[in-house]
Amino acid sequence: MVGAPRKLGPVPGFERPALRGMPASPLPLRGCPLPEPLFRRPGVCPLPQVAPAAGERRGCFMNAARSKLRLAVFVPGGVGPPGSSHRVPALAHLLEALSKTFSVSVFSMTPQPYPPEEPTPFQLFAPARATSRPGGAAAMVMARFVHMHRRRPFHLIHGFWALPSGLLAGWLGRWSGLPVLLTLMGGETARLTGLRYGNCTRRHHCRLTRWACRLARAVVVLSNHQAEQLSRLHWPVRKLACIPFGPLPDFYRPAPAKLTPPFRLLQAANLTPVKDQLSLLHAVDRLRRHVPVQLQIVGPDYWQGTVQRRCAALGLNPLVQFLGPLDHRRLPALYHRAQVYLQTSLHEAQGVSVAEAAAAGLFLAGTHTGLLADLAPEGALTVPPGDWQGLADRLLAMLKQPEKAMPFQWQALRWAQAHPFDSTVQGYLRLYRALQNEKLTSPGKTGRREAGR
């Protein structure tokens, strides 16, 4: 019949993973109809069937001489093409660097707008369109992972953000018997009740995040400040590592920038209530009454023009420039023209822009959270979140005596020189090798489905 829909067959060899405590999926996973057009796989060829070697069971690490180590990465998104709003530059650059050593397969929970003809440095599996079904994307990603793992086993699973991708990675790691690494990238340890931000704000999300940490063989945080927040929660973490995202080479300057009027201020962050740009504007309004200042704000607006309206109400339009979202490759030039970087966030896991500003030799000032809290008091000037009056007063005292700011800038620059982007990559490589050696030396638990055979 003309126009009749084509019936889609099931994914070969797929069965629902037998995992204790896994919630029922809204999609029928046994024989789940997952056609190839649902997934974009730019530049990826079908993987050949690889039979396990003698004495090797599925889920174990393969001999390095026989094949590259296969890494499965689960993300909620953020791996889109350069210059798109679907891209987290630090995460994308890390995955591109890891793909030079490992065979990296990235499973995204949301669509990533890559053109079909554009190749990617890693294998990308993402839904071609968004789904309105609760758990629909998770079911599709899980089915794709199980299908690929049975054709050619993975060796490691890495989840970024605890919910939902980190928890899904933990479930699949328990099913397959593979070690799981979890990186806490955002508000996993935050509890901002007024804004309803952070996984600890809701009891259900807090329990799921705790479960994700429990399922992981190792947990990575981005700053010592975040590690302190995690320790106060008393979550079951087997192994904890702090691996901050280092700045790319383009951001570095050989010496700090001198503070001379008019003082050029910069902030690179999304316009959201958590970033608290309203406090930033009030601090600038207090500063301009004593010293000449100029402010540039880089980032997309997710606050429906609230910051721009407050800027106009304070009469700061001649002094403040909203640049909107910019390609990450254009940011080094902005950092090199600025003198002071201001962070007013109520919570930060790290704040990659702070690391980039430190590499550019800027004077760092802002709220005591994330990397800025790690650098204080020798490398940054910090105040409690929301205290814009204290931030303006302390920064004003420093701007009136610029020679006192130079030791802060040198200390921050030395931190950036000791933590380049290559150190981030090497930190993850060492952690992968440690998990690999741990897996090879201890038999561990076999996947539940394999144990039942």
C-alpha cells in the first residue's frame, strides 16, 4: 500500500539488561525498534564482529597490543560542533584529546547538530530528534550501548554529570562488569534552595546522585572546593580525584596585565540566576563612582533579558557591553585585552573561565566558590556569594593601589602554568590506567547476564 509505514525490526541480539533496581523504561527494550536513522553517526563505519580471545570473557580488558582500549562516554549533551550552543568547549576538547589514545564512543542523551557529512574525532551516537517520553533517550542510548558492547566489548565507561548520564553509566557498568568513572561537572554538590538549583535541593535527586557516586569505581571533582562540599555530604565514594580543566595554550600570556585606568573588566558566563550577573552590575555601579571602569559580558542569555533591563535601570549602558555567545576560539583575544576578571556565581564546580583568565594574567576577583576559592587568598580576591558591596569595596581598594594586585596575578598565572590542558588529559589517562590495572589484578564481578549463562 502506498504511504504505509515501514515496520522496523529489532536491534540484533538486544535484550533488556537484568539490573537490580533499574526502573522500568517507557520503551519496550526487548526487541526495541531502534532504526539506524534515529542516530547520527558522522564519519563512523559499522564495527566488525570481534570474538573474545581464548580465556577472555566479555567485559574484561583486552590486550593493548591486540586492540586500542575502547572507552564509552555518556553525556547529557555538550559535544556539538565548534561554535554551536550545543557545545561545552572544555568537555569537547577533552574528548578530542582522549580519542587520540583510545577508541572513544560518545553516547549523548540529546541531539547534537552535526551535519551528516562532517566527521568527528570520536564516534558520536545521539538521537536525531528530541523525544517527549520520560526516559526515552536513556532507553535508546542504553540499547545502542548494549548492542555495540556485544559486538565488540568496551573496556571502560565514563559518565559526565551525575544525572542522568552518570547514573545510566553506573547501571550499565554494573550490568557489564566494567569499571565506571564519574566526573561531577555541575551542581551535584550544590544546594541553592531559593533558586531550586543543585542536586541536593530535591531529596529524590540527591538520592539518585548518591547512587551514581556509589556505582562508580572512581569520582572526579573539578576543584578542592567541590571536594570539600562532597565530603560534607558523606556520600560513598570509593576513590576521589581532583582534575581541573586546564586552559588551552592560546590563553596564556608570559606576564600579567598591568592595571591602568580605565579598568577593563570581563566576565564569560551564561546569563542565569546562578551566575548572578545582577550582583555584577551592582558592583560595577558602585565602582564607577570612584574609578573609570568598562565591563564586557560574554555568554548566551537564558534569563529573558533580566540582566539587560537591570543594566539600563542603573544607567550602565554606556559602560557595559553584552557580546552574547561567541565561538570559544575568539575568547583569547578578549582575555588579552581585559585587566580584571569578575566572577559572581552562587555556585561553581570549577569555573573554566577563571582558569582561562588566570592563564591570561588577569586579576581575579569574585565569589568564594569553585576554582576561585582554591586560588584564594594568595591568587584571588574573594567574598561570600551575593556580597556585591564587599566585592566592590575590596576591588576598589586594589584598583587604587595597582601595585598590590601584581602578586595575586603572578600567583594565579603560576597555577595556570602548572595546570595546562595537557595536565587534564594526562590526569584522566593515569586514572584510566589505574582502573585498568585494578581490573586486571582483581577478577571482580561478572556482569549479571554473563553470570547467569
